[in-house]
Amino acid sequence: MSETIEGLRSELRSWLVDNAPSDWRLADTHEGFVAGQRGWFARLVEAGYAVPHWPQQWPGGGRSLAEQKVIYEELARADAPRLLLTFVSTYHAFATLSECGSAEQQERYLPRILEGETWCQGFSEPGAGSDLAAIRTRAVLDGDHYVINGQKIWSTMAQYADRCLLLVRTDSSGPKQAGLSYLLMDMKAPGVTTRPIRQIQGDEEFAEIFLDDVRIPVSERVGEEGEGWKVAQATLASERGLTLMELSYRMRGAMWRLADLIHANGRNDDPGVLRDFGRLSARVDSVCAIADAYLQKRIEGTESIGDAALVKLGYSRCLRAWADFGVRIGGVSEQYRAPITFGDLNTGNWMADFMNSYAWTIAGGSDEVQRNIISERMLGMPREPKHWTQEASQ
Amino acid sequence: MSLSRDELIAAAEQAFDSQSLAPDATQSWQTISEMGWLAMCVPEDRGGLGQGSEARAVIHHALGRALVPGPAIAQMMVIDALTGGSRSDEADTILEMAMAGERMTASLALNIGDVLSAVPDADMSSHLLHITDERVALVPMASCEAEQRETWDETRRLFDVRIGGEQRLVLAEGDEARTLSETIRGNMLLALAADSLGGAEAALAISIEYLGTRHQFERPLAMFQALKHRCADMRVAISLADALLWQEATSASLSLTRAGALKAQASRVYKEVAEEAIQLHGGIGLTLEHPCHLFLKRAFLNCALGGDADYWEERAGRECLASA
């Protein structure tokens, strides 16, 4: 097996020499970045490296875990762009439609993902972040269409997306989870408006989505009416599983940035710096190891509640520490603004990386939500009684 | 035949129940011998069970979790030296005795020279492992002077030993000695890491259990989010170090530095969890009759044994810098 793995590594390495975009970090407009993302995705699809986590029947799919790891590691080592624009389409949309979509929906949408159709996720709302089930965007049935009104926020690359995984409220009468439904929305439909969100490091990775009387055919519903919460779990599970392995290995593959920085600042014989670097390196290794072990459990079907939260919390805190170390070693010069790289987490613009790391400590279930999941559902510690919150809000 | 991790863990849990902490030393040593654990990682052609590092990690994890006393780590270092060193009739005889439970010992510190520190159960041991830059050898304890040092950790008995006499069984010299000593020390570090994570697991478990039973302000302490989140963070820290432990324990070749970085992480996690365990137990955690302090003391000792985090992390940093 190791022969094929090493074969794949050298094959990919030489392919990357000829094909990896070298100038993508210079993109200074969002449009330029998006064009670069589209081109890079198409090239990866053609070469069979875009979707190693998909099943075998798809071109480029059916890779073993070991092969996937090699691919992510080599892409990071070659400093190739991370696929941000197609992140939601290749992970969230693919997982949701594969697990919960109808045969017709799968047939219509899955092949288009490889052709470059992009998706965004319409889950969070201004009033529903950690408490996702509290969403208020309404879908009202009108003949064979739902009419949607409301607002979504923190939607990755929504301003460039073709379609949206939309979580809506179809019923307000019962428990809040039970009144949700899951729809597939055309982002070009009348009544859909997006507005990018300027983040603290200067990127615009997320957008708000405004929905005014948007009409979505009932045939675009995933699952039954009222099953939206269940379908949404499939979407969220994809984020906490596979993506974290890719990102962990990309973080490890980018350790050379810290090594270069240590050398450039003449700190390569400083025992304190070396200690912290050695410690961080072992921590990154342990994050990769837990992401590995988690995926192995998923494959074997032995995953327990909370396992994904351990991986996410392990990764998010380590990502922050990774950037923090760079800011520290870089000294004053890191406090001078330098151009940022769009859509990457381990760029070597350490202040920007630090600020960007909040995307992983807040989005996709904040660190605090993960701690609740671990303590309550894994460690069996009791939840606060419901009446506390009622007392507090009175 | 390779045993699966789950089979090994189940057997280990049966041998040392995590509910009976710090069991009797003599009885524990007998159990360890009877379970065949001392022969676990010895090749089959030398009369052992031929298991690898994963089995070693399972054993020390179980010993750490139940705070088992005794010189198991030192004994296995001697056994590693005998199986990895040059073979002779004398070596075979001593190896057989060691696998059967005749106590033999080694320094768990990284010291070199004629006075060894942190040598467990030297007064009960027949042989002492002596590692120098040039040589790996076994010395009869009868020719050494041992002085017991009272340790904070009550689950271990440590001695300073002055090596005496000329009589020794040389197992390796020169480059072979250096390679063998790296193997022995790498295994020691893996064992210390596993012992630490077993202890951390148990310390977290008793803390969570206590928080669930202790009521203040008309509710169990476990209901306070401030405490829940601290437990969750400890769970994450233990699980991350665990993942690294099992990965290293199953890797084809474990480098000494990687083992050191692993041990540094694992023992730090142990110390942090044990430190928190006393705080979470409140007053009862400060009493001698409660086992919390045993974890804290063993954790501190594990941090110090086998080279401390400063040493290993600096070394790991240098290697990463050279290879990144």
C-alpha cells in the first residue's frame, strides 16, 4: 500500500510543479480571487484531485483516507490555493444531497458541482447563531411553491454562489426544531439580494442574504416538511468531519512558514522559541492524529456523540495558536499592514491569519457550543433546567 | 499473532479495575507477571508474545489509570535492553527471569555516570541497567549501593544508586549501544506518556463524577456551565494527546524526539488535569484520604522523569526547524 501512496505523492508533486497557480496570493480584487478559484477547481477536477472524499462512482472520488491525506498535505506543501469557493458545494451540498436528497435532486445537482456550480449555506440569521433552531425566515406554501421572507447571515461566498442550502421555518406552532424545512434555492431567483460582510482582516468571505417574496418550487424541498432540522444535521456533520482533516493537514503542510519566519528573524538558536515551536508542532501533529482517528471511526461506524466536537475544538484552538506564534516571532513588522491572501487560513500574514482564525472558533458551532456538546452529551453532565432561561428573560 | 487494541484494553481493565486506585504493590506485581505483560513486547523467538508498541501503550495506560505502584517501566527497559542487545546464554537466562517477574530496574531519569537517580525498587531488584554513551550493560544490584529517596509520589519508590564493582553483562557497545539506548528511551517515554494519559483519564472521570453528586445552591455542581466547560477543555486536551499516543504507538518507527515531544504533551495534560481535579473537588480534594493528590503527585513526577518538557520540546523544535 505504501508503494501506491508514495506513488501518488510523487505523481501529484510533479503535477503540481506544472499546474499549481503561483500567483494566486497576489489577487487584489475579490473578482480576481474568484476567477482564480474557478480556474483552479476546474484544473483539479480534470486531473482527478478535486473531490478525493467523494465515493468511487465520481471521477476523482473513492480515494482511501491515506490517499486523501497525501493529497491535502501535498496541496498545502505546494502552496496551492485552498478551494474556498467550492467548499460548500463539494462538502456540505454533496453530503446533504447524497444522504437526504431525492434521486431527481441528486441527478440534477451533483454532476453540476464538478462542472463548477457553487453553493452557499443559508442557515444562520441575525437572531439565530448558536441557537440555530430559533431561525425565523418564513416559508409559506402558495400552490406548488413556497414563498420565502427573511434574512440569512454568515454565508460563506454567498455573493458568488449559484445555489443555496436554505433552512426555513414552515411552522411556528410546536417545538422550534419541528417547524423547520430544508429547501434548495436558486440564488438568481427574484427577491434574493446578497451583501458581502467586511471582516476585520479585510477579506469578504461571508455575505448576508436578504429574501423578499422569493418563490421556490416545492420539488426543491429536501426531505419532508418539518424534517429540516434532521437534514441540517447531515450538512453540519460534513463540516465537522472531512473538512477538518483537510484543514489540519493543510496547517501541518504550512509549518514551513513558521520555520522560515524563525530563520528570517534570527531566532533559530533561541531555546525559548525552539521550545514553543516544538510544542506547537506536536500540537499540530495531535490535531492531525485526532482528525485521522475521527474519520477512521466514521468509516467503521463507531463514531460517538461529541467526537466531532473534540476535533473541531482541537483544530480551532490550535489554528489560533499557530497564528499567534507567527505574530509573536514576526515582532513589530507584523504590525505593519501587508496585503492579505483571500480565502486561506495559513497564509503567513500572521495578523490576518490570527483574525481569520475566528472563522473557526465562532462559525459552524462556536467553541462554546462545542464545549456544551462535549460536557452534556459526551461527559453526561446535566443541562440547565429550561425554566432558568424563562426566568432570565422575564 | 497480533492482538487488537480493544482486546488488550479489555484484558488490562479486568486486571486493574480503575475503581480500585493505588492497589497493593506486591499483588499488583504478581498480576503484571501473571498477565504476561513483562513478556508482551519480547519477540516470540525469545519466549515472548511478540507484541509491539501499541500493547506497551495499553499496559502503561492501564497502570497509570489505576495508579498502580511498582517498577513496570524500569523492568521493561531492562527487558528491551536484553532483547535488543547481543544475545548470550547469560542474557537469555536473565531475560527469562525478568519476564517471569524477577525485579530488575533502571534509571527513569536521563542521567549518565556512576550515580543514577530515579531508580524504582532498587532494594528488591537483582540487576540494574546501566546506559552510558559507549555502552549498554547490566550490573548486579549486589555490587551497587542504593539509597532510598522519599518521594512525594507515594505510588512509586525511588532510589539513588551508585554503581560499583567491575562485573557487568555488556549488551551493546559503540554505535550499537547508542541505537539500543535510543530504543530503550523511546519506549520509556512512550510508557510515561501512556501512564500519564491513563492517569489523566481517571482524574477527569472522578472529577466529573464528583461534580454530579455534590450539590450546592440546590443543584449539582455539574450543572454550572463554568465547570462544564473546564471539563470539556480537559476532555479535548486528553483526547488530542491520546490521538497522538496511539498514532505514535502504531507507527512503524518512533523517533526518540517524537517520543519525547509526545511525553512532554501527555505529562503536561496529566498535570493540568490533576491540578484541576483538586480544585474541582474543593475541600475534600485537599484531604489525604481522598485520592486526588495521588494523581497530582504522580503527574508531577511523570513531568520530571525521562527528560522534562523544556528539554524535549527544544529538541523537537530544532528538528522541525531543520525538516520543515
